[in-house]
Amino acid sequence: MARQLTDTYWDPRVETMSADEMAALQLEKLKKQLAYNYSNSLLYKSKFEQAGMKPEDVRSWEDFRRIPVTSKDEQKSTQEASTAELGHPFGPGTITCAPQEKIVRLNSTSGTTGTPTLYALTQNDVNIVSELHARRLWMVGIRPGHRILQGLSLSMFTGGLPLSQGIMQSGACAVPVGADSGTKRVLDFIELTRPHGLFTTPSFAQYVLEQCKKLIGKEASELGLKWIFPVGEPGAGNIEVRKILAKGFGGAHICDQTGGGHSFQGAECLEPPEVYSGMHFTSADYCVLELIDPKTKKNIDMVDGAMGEMAMTFLDWEGTPFQRYAYGDLLQISTTPCSCGRTSLRFKIVGRADDMLIVKGVNVFPEAIKKEILKFVPRVTGFFKIILDKPGPSVTPPLKIRIEYGQGIEEKDIAALEEHMNKVFRETVRVTPKFIWVAPESIPRETAKKTKLIEIVKAT
């Protein structure tokens, strides 16, 4: 069916499907996918054996949840074993199910928490990813004639080639510059190609605001960008980040999205910029989403406001089909209806399960710290590092935060600023940090990679 530029939905049947209809569609696809996984992956076969099951025993969602969760560590260890035995990381003992001759692309995670996790895609999988990207871009108003610049790492990252193909699938024009090439080059190509939208990490977007005038002689508000798509790390759900980006880019619409080089995808619809209700789960027909307890891996009911670690299962997938795969991201979901008419649940990315810190019995996430710090811009630059002497989650008080004071702030002003910030932190985060003050631009900025907010500095 030919799409009209005024159409609201890319795929109206799927995007407005009732919860019961979607669940029935998922279960039908799931049964086929589990049989495929069982037949083609020794790791997945072992998961069924642990539960005393075979694929044909899965007749309901309760049956499905008896299958043990798959962890990133399991995937990495089986890939390493496959490389040692076969000379490549995609042997039958891994979660790769497609034969080598069908694999047409390799993607990887960014490796923020260690060695990058590799996964393989067949042409079938590539087609699904492109279609899902187009679906969510159409949702936020991207149409043929729009140019979208990719200010993300283009090397292996899911925001590289997969996103380029998705942009083209929507009919828009991809401008794949890449933050790997440097901030000046990204800004030069914004000047040269005049894109309507920019994909970037939230931290790189803030860095662009800081450096734009120095590098090209004009403010970021003069670049003419209509959309900013922050992806790859938490941040765009933070109201303070949204305010800074919207103002800095001259009123551009801030639209949170997932990176999405596979079949878990989400995007924020066209709501007012000051409102953040979470991203629509835009790919439910190709991915089953669960919430699990980060420690016990037991299921958490998918009710409004529920929070837990995400586990995902790909549907209609051939290459490396994730199966009850514990991804590490913590999500909070909303099941309330959305005015845009889409019936999917919405979710906010709260942070990483392995980033949670415990300070005197209080659970603290780096994003919560960032939210409070950004309230004090421009008295602070907004750039900081949480300094630990050993990996968390337990932190010996006080929680140390290296933080830049803002331009024009003098030493005599810092004591009053710190007192005010500690008061706010006690009321909101419920901890009293020890701030280590440094000059503006003292803390290195990440560009091509995701920004790590935690730094391990061993005591000497």
C-alpha cells in the first residue's frame, strides 16, 4: 500500500493493535521462533533441558517464562569458546542460529561495560531492522525530503549502518558522518548539508553546544536543526537534559529513541517537548519484552509503573535471536493510553542494573545524580564523574563526585554553591556527596563513544 506523506502511521494495523491481539500474534510467532532456536543453538537447547522442556511444551506465556534467562556473560563465554575451537565466534554452542553463508552483517554493542557483544544478521534480519527504523522515524514526522545526520559512532555500532538503512527505508536521506570523525567534521557537515535532524548521544549533544561557537563561529541554535534524536545512553528522559538541548539547539524537538540495530526498538511520539512520558515500544510484533528482577531474574508483572531489568526475545529472527536475554538496562513502563493513538506500552530507561550504587543503604543511579547536577547549569558545566576506589555497588561514604564549576565562577563562590547542591542532594537523591571541584573543560569529553559517568580510581 502506497503511503501518503500525511499518513499518521507507517503500519496502522500493528501500531493500533489491541493488547490481546498483539499478545496472540506474539505467541504464534514465539512458538515458531523457539523451535528454530532449539534446533540451531546448543546454548538455547540447554536452556530448555534445564527446564525439562521442549519447544512444543510452550503453549502459554506461563510456560515460556519457565525457560531460564540468557545472560550477556553466557553469550560472551560461548563466543570465546567458539573462537578457540572453530576460529570464529558463531559456532553452534553460541546463540547464533543461522549458517555462516546466510550471515550478511555483523553488529556489536558499544562495549561500554567491557568486551563488545557481537551478533549476526541475515538479510531477513536486516530487512526487519530497516522496517522498524522507518516505522519509528515516520512516527515522529520524518518524511521523504528530510535529511538526517548521524553524529554517532559508525564503527560496528548499531547507530551506524543499520540506522543509515532505516533512514533510507523511510524515504529520508541519510547523512552518515559519524562522531568518530571529530566534532569539527560533524559541525562542518551540518553546515554543508543542512540536515533537518541529528542522531547523537545526549552527552555528545551537550558537547556540541559547548564547542559549536569555538569551532565554527556560531551558536548551535543557528544550525537550523528541527529534530534532535538522543540515543545510545540514558539522558533524553531527563527533563533537565531536555531543557538544555531544546534551548541550545534553538527550540529543536527533542525525541528520545533507542539505538536499535536489532528488533528491540522504541521512540518518543510527537508530544510537547516539556512532557516526557517515555518511548513507545514500537516493535512488539518482532520482540517480546519482559521485566525481570535484576537479582533473582524472576518476572515482574507488566503493570503501569512497574520497573525492572529488561529481557527480550526476538521474533521472526534468524541470525542471533535473543531469547529471554537479560540486557542490563532498567526500564519503567507505562500502560496508560497515549493521545497519539498508538496502543503499545511506553517505557523509560532508568539506567543500567550494573551501574546502581548503594550508599549507606540508599540506591543511587548515575542518571539521578546527573539530573540534579544539571539543575545548577550554568553555575556548573554539567560535566562530572563519579569517583569510586573499587567497583560498586557498595560505596564507602561519602560518594565522591568530580565536577566542573561553570565559566565565571570564582573560588569564593564555590562554598555557597556546594552548600546549596548538598541541600538539594539530601532532599532528592538522599545522599550527601563530597564534591571535588575542577575548572571548566578539565573532564575529558566522550564523542564517538558512550559517556561513562563512573570512574574507578584505586587509592594509592
